[in-house]
Amino acid sequence: MFTRTGNLARRVASRLLARDAVFAQAQRAFVGSLEARRAVDRNIGRILAALNLPSHQELERLYDDVRALEQDVSELTRRAERLTER
């Protein structure tokens, strides 16, 4: 039942999107939703900045920096251990 309904829905959607006017409208809606998403992301960033809180991107960069520092410390520890063994 669900497969038949899904197939019918796909065929109807395919026929509708084959029409230029419907496709253009769907494309405008998609572009509009992307612009809205960007505006929301931008406004959330502004709110976080106003509250002096880090954004998701800033947290990712911080995580990457901490991971790089951990690798550097591990390497320095290995070198120090090798030197003490000599």
C-alpha cells in the first residue's frame, strides 16, 4: 500500500516539476528557504556574540586547536622520554 502510494506521489511530483512554471516556483521556494536559513544563522551568531558566547564555528576551531596542541604535547613527551632513556 505504502509503496504504491509512494510511487504515485513520485509520478505526480515528476509531472508537476516537468512544467516550467511549477519548477520555477519550486526553485524560488528552495532559494528562499536557503536565504532564510542564512539569515537565521547570521542572527543567531549576532545573538551569541551579544551574549559573549562562542558560535558553533568558533567552538569547532577551538576544538581543532586543542587537538593540535594535544598532538604537539604528545610529541614533546615522546621526545623527552627518548632523551631521558639516553
